[in-house]
Amino acid sequence: MDNLGGPDMLIDDYDQYNQQENEVVNISPDDASEEPADAPPRADDFEAMKRHVLVDLPDAEAETEAYHTWHIEKWRTLPRREHGPVFEVGGHPWRVLFFPYGNQVDCASFYLEHGFENEPPPDWYACVQFALVLWNPNDPTIFRTHTATHRFNAKEGDWGFTRFVELRKAFNQPWEDGSRHLIENDEAKLTAYVRIIKDPTGVLWHNFEGYDSKKETGMVGLKNQGATCYLNSLLQSLYFTDAFRKAVYQIPTEQDANRSNSAWTLQRLFFKLQKDKFAVSTNELTASFGWDTRQIFEQQDVQELSRILMEVLEKKMKDTPAERTLPELFVGKTKTYISCINVDYESSRIEEFWDLQLNVRGNKNLHESFMDYIQVETLEGENKYDAGEPYKLQDAKKGVIFESFPPVLHLQLKRFEYDINRDAMMKVNDRHEFPEEFDASLYLSEEARAASTEPWDYQLHGVLVHSGDFNAGHYYAFLKPKKDGFFYKFDDDRVTRSTMKEVLEENFGGEYANVANGGPGQRQPYMRGYSTKRSMNAYMLVYIRKSRLDQVLHGVNESDIPSHIERKITEEQAELARKKKEREEAHLYMNVGVITEKTFQAHHGFDLTSYELEQGDPAAAQVYRILRTTKISEFAATVAEELELGPDQIRFWNMVGRQNKTNRPDQPIRDTDMTIEEALTKYGTRGRPFYLWAEHAPKSDDGKAVFPDTGPTNPNAPILVFLKYFDVKAQSLTGVGHIYVKKLDKVSEIAPQINKLMQWDSSTPILLFEEIKYSMIEVMKPKQTFQQSEIQDGDIICFQQNLPDLDPSTVTYSDARQYYDYLLNRIPVSFYPKPSTEGEAFSLSLSKKMTYEQFSGKVGEYLKVDPTHIRFATISSTNNKIKMWLKRGMNHTLQQILHSQFSSYGGYAAHRGDALYYEVLETSLADYETKKIMKVIWLSDGISKEVSTALGKQSAPLTMYRNHLKSLSQRMALLAIW
């Protein structure tokens, strides 16, 4: 496999690379030795040359190494591209790939390449340090070398040097001012020195293209959500604290499994970290805690956020099997004391801690930070301690000592401090060493040490790292998931195995090694400049007490996960997969709405149905999602099967939107071999949903379904007509079905069919109307033919019984035209009881054209009260208070009442257009409007009660008031006061 690229793809040797990195070289006097440098080895002294070109790499261990020489002859006769012989190093086949005339450049090009005959195994790789030496076989002191390192794999199977040597210089000029050419007699030798480097972490020189954390480590990371800072590191640390994870799973959430429940979202997160194949998002968790902005993480440090998390979970765990788990895992105790030196008196206080903040500045290592934490201050001289009677002022020692440490010890290293000179928070990048293990008993009180029956040795479990400065940076963590396992680096969505040097030494901070005196140092990740100090260092450490390792890292099994977590997440994932597949296959499918006879019969409005109805409504067209390549005949068979009909009993008609805004069947689809997409192209309208009407034909005596021929060639062809029935008494409009009439038949000839269809007496008189459009319902003339009446396929005829003896006062609408007008103008209106009164809230469909008397009658009918005893008020759209009471005699329609732009007083009427308040009165509204409301406040034994009473506006004075108040006093069961 060749990974050659273009002419600029040149992997230079180490010397050239170093010159690029350090363009200015500082030479001290000590470097100017008078002794000559060691002469370079001869190219045929292979061991010496190997030592010369394969320098030892820092932190790299060689697995094996070897060299191989290829004698290149007849250079100028070679093809454009040539391979050397295959040789083996470290169990892998290798060879040299050679471009004698250059790979698109005027230089000879050499590459080291795997030597597999075909493709290497997909998972094959080798970390290689190699050198290629081109030399003159007649004079081995003349040579050219290049060295490089590379991770060879199935995708990058070759690596090397496009500009290995300039052809003109190699052939035509004496080499390095000598007397001979590098290439003489059209021949040269090429020696490949190959060293296989051990890869303990599995990611040495990895470019991470196609890297699979789950496959390589068995673990997955957390997605970088952009503003969560240290949260990912903290969550991974808690997740791999098995006892904590198990306790989280024990929180009951089955009855409260919603995304606002932080315990549920944390359970989901942990389950996905345990089960998913790819990195997991923290969005659900941060949203449930309200941590959805970067400010949350900028205003709180990791210690504060950890405490908030623990407090929330502690509340969730109350009265559950996990109730005491968190304090038993994370809580230790300190004693703050003042102890007198010369008398036997001590004042002390025991306090709990969940984590410790240790100073970095001024302390070289963790031990010094602990000693700094428990340092003792002597109170003497003017600062003596007042021990009270009888001791009074005494010399004393003041300090803090540990009484116990928790099984899981969280140590916060104070890497960020306020700098008074800069008036800003600054990062402390000083070197601060921490051990893989330490003895915490050194920091316990004597009493605590004596009382303990088990060692206080702690083992490092996690290192949380910040790289950058206070204003910018990146967070990641090194964690040890298993008691006797390896450390792994959790860098957002990537998980890799780590070495102990990466865990410890590289996170101590402090000065870089081997930085030249006065040099700029190294470029800092996530920072703009260079520094001699490492900007990546530990800010939080997690230690686990060695004697409790088995209790803390006991593993979390399938049985520890509540079944409802997996069930709900599996259901969600299945639904997401379904939707994804649906999106991916959307171009293959289309939605088709089908209207049937049953749909029409369940409909009580305009047309055959309303496209606005929700699926599930019996009057809604049923929407099918079908392949675009489905034939009409196949689709008809599907619909017929659902209707329990034969496949030949269904014929589709395309629905069209007419110019008058109605939707009607237009013509039958006779070519049943066309696909549904072809039908859409031919009969549908661009940008509109595709609807069909499914005509059902009964079977004839011979068992075949027969559909009338509606072809245009027949002058008396049958016309498809839909019938609707307006029931005057029930005040309803219902679809009945479809029939065929002939063009030349008279309209009156339809009456017998209708009477038969409705099972009425054959002499029942009926009235016929054509539903032309929503606002045009016309009476049909019985003596005209259907052709003269301009009836065509898909038209709707509405009929009603002619009831001359019907009392018009018993119905609201006496003919279909009036009812259609109601349908056109009906709106839903909500009615609420007047505030502070009892009553039912309800909604009615009313016509916008109704007068006050008409809609109050409908409300009275619903409430089963006399409509003259109901009054109404408009509702303020700003505070839902009463806006204005309506007067009974007003001539406004309901539309004008609800949507009047201005009030009767000339001001803007800001009231709701969909609702009214109502109040049921004890008297008629007409009588009520002649009254005046008077408020009466009763005072009895210091208790006040307010009531309202209505008095006639023309009432005489005091006598009337007294009589009224006397009546009220009796109703209040109070003693008459007059």
C-alpha cells in the first residue's frame, strides 16, 4: 500500500526537523571543544552506522531491530517505480519502495513499506524507528542518510522521503567536495535500518484516525459539549468509583423517569457509559441540574460543583438502600483545636469534610501540602489564648488535625490563586509531586492512629488535569478503573491507555527538562505563547484506601442495573433508530392519504373530509407511508385487505383542489400498473399532499366487481355524486355515501334513490342543495337535468326532508343553507364562571353571526338554566380579570363582542377573543340591570364580613335601605340592629 502524496510529501530526518523547531542555536564556550568530532562511520560498517542513525528515543523501548541492504544496479534503466527485496524485522515483512527518477520531483525518492503480498490484516500495525542510507559501494564513506519514526498500519503502509537526494548532485557532482560521485556506474546500495518500538499504551505515534475507544480499551468517553469544562473529568472519576455508581443505580426512579430528574439523567449517563459503543453526551444531565451555560462552570470550581452534585444525590438517596453510601464513601473528619501548653485544657471541634483543598505554592509535594494543612500555630505573648476561668490567658497551640480519612479521598490542589499584584486570578504552574501510594496516618491525631485497626495506606486512583491558563484551557483525567489494572487517559470522547510517567511526572508541573538557558521554552497547549513551565498539571487527585479497594472497586454487574433503565433506554434507542432509518429512506417513500366511504360517513363538515384532522379521527383520511415504486394495484390490494374487501373491489380516484378551494375526486386511475410516484406526477399537484378516494364496488352475480364507465365519450355517461343529509331536527350534517346519476337524467329522479337509501317512504318530499363551495350552497331545480345543473364527477348534493309543519322556533336552522352558514362561521368559545364564584368551565361551538339572545340561549341550554338569568363579561387579555359586563339589549353579534377593536368608551378593548365570563343570577338580567350594588360590611365582636346586595336605582331612601339591611341581617343569622 502506497501513501505517497504529492511532491511536497517529504519526511525529513531528525537533524532537519530540529533545525525547523530551533532556528537559533546558542553555543556556549564549553561547547567549543578543540577535539575533533567523531568521524562518521563507513556505510559498510553496519553496526556502527546503526548506532549513528538510530539514536535512542526518550521513553521508548526497542523490541527488536535489524538492517537490510539492497544493491541497486542499472539505475537509469529501472522503471519509474521499483521495489526492493522483502526482508523481515520483528515478525513483519518489509521492503523499500524506490522512485529512481523522483516522485514528481527532481530527486530520488525512497520509502520504507510493509512487504505483505496483498493487503495487511485490518488491525495490523507496527511502531518503527527507521533510517535509509544510500551509499557508494565503491567508496562506503560516501553516503546520504534520512531517519524517521512512523506508526505503520493498514491505511498508512509506507513512509519515507520524497526528496531523498537531488539527482543532479548524486550523478553529476563530486559528493561533498570529494573526488567521487554518490552514484557511480549506475549503481548504489540502499541499507534500511529498522527498529521496532514497543507500544505499551497502544497509541504510540497514533493519528487517531478511525480510533475506536470501546474496541481498544473497553470504555467510552464523554462528548465535549463546549462549555462543561471539568465536568467530564469529574463524571468519569465518579463513574469508575464502582460503589458510587452502584449507589446511583439504587435510587428509585421508575415512577419519576423524566429528563428533569437529575438522578434519572445520571443513571442514564452511567448506563450509557457502561453499554454504549461510542462517546456519550452530558446534555441531559447538565440540563436537569441547570448547568446548561458556561457561566455555571466559570463561577464554580470543581469542588463546589462536586458538592452540589453530592447534596442533590444525598436527598435523592434518602429512605433508599443507598441512603448512607455517599458519606460512608467520601466523608472524613478533622479536629480544629486550641490546646493549652502549660495547663490541661483544650477547646476543640470535630467537622466533616467531603474533600480537601491543599496549597500548591510553597509546597514541593503532597506530603508538604498535608503538613502545611495541619501546621501548628503557637499563641503566645500578646496573642495568648483566653481559656476562661480559672486558667485565663495561656500559651497554646492552635491547629487542625485529621481524625479520619474517607475510603475515597478527593484532594483539590489549589492551582488557581488570586494575584494581588495583577488583580486577577492566576494559575500556579509550580512543580508539585504526588505519589502513587502514601501513608495518611502521618496526618492523623495520636488518638485516631491508636484506635485504628487497619492501615491508612492510600493508592492513587485518579488524576484530573488542566492544561492551559486561567482564561483558557482543556480538562482531562487519568483514571485507574480496576484495582490491579492500568491507568487510562479520558480526554473527552477519546480513551487511551497511559504510562505511569504520563500519569505522574508529566502532571507534576514545574520546569521543562532540557530547556536551553535563556531559551523560550516550549509552546503551551491552549495558550498563545511559549513557557519554560508546564501548563498541564494536576488540579485534583483521587486516592482510595488500599484496605477498602475491594469494597470501592467491586465492579458493577448487570444485576446491579435496575431493569427499567435498560428497558426505557432500549425503547428510546429503538425509536431513534426507527426515525433515523425513516430519514435515510425518506426519499424512497411517500405519504398517501386515502378517503373511504367510512371516512365520508363520519364527516360532519365541508367536502368529503378535512385535511386538517388528526390521524385517529374517524373522519380523517388515513395516511399510508408506502414505497414510491409500489404499483397502484398493489396499494389497492393493501387498502382492500384492511376494509375486508377483495383486491378488485377498490378503485382509486385522484383528489384535486378545485379553483373554488374545495377538494373533490376528479377522475379514476385506470392504469393500475403505474407506480404511486407516477400517479403523483400525473395526477398530483406540486407542493400538495397526495390524496386518493377509494371507491368500493359491490360484486355482480358472476363474482366480479363492476365499476361504472365514466369515460368522456359517452354522452349520457354516469356521474359520481356524493350525498349528504341535513337532519333538521337533530341539527346535524352527515355524509351518506356515493351514487351514480346520468348526465341527461332530471334532478328530480334522484329522489327515489335517496328515499330508498334512507329507508324512507317513497313519497317523502325532499329538498336538494348543491354544495358548490363553502360560501355557496344553492337550491337545485328538480326539472333540470344534471348536465344543465352543471353537475360533474365529485360534486356533493345535500338533501333534507321538507317539513312544512315544523315549528321554526324549535330549531336554530331550518334548512341546509343556514346550517352550512353556521359551519362556515362557527368558532369555539370558552365560558368560565365569574371569579370567586362556583361554576363549570366549558366550551361551545357557536356561530360568529349569533346575536346576544342566540348565544345566551345556547349557554342556558348547556347549563340548564333560564338564559335570561345569565350575564356575561369580556376577559382582559393581560390579567384575565373582568374587562366589561355585557348589556342584554345590545345588538352586536358574537364576532363583534369578542373581537371589537374599541370599547364603548372609546378606548382600546384589550380582551380575549375566545372566551367570556358568565354568572348565573337569582333574578333576570333585565331586572338586575335596574338594581344598584351596595357593599355592606358587618362588624360583630371584631370580626368583619363583607357582602353585596342589589337595590333598586329609584328606591327611596333610608326606609328602603333599612328594610334591605334587615333582610340581610336575617340571612346572616345575626341579631337585627334596627
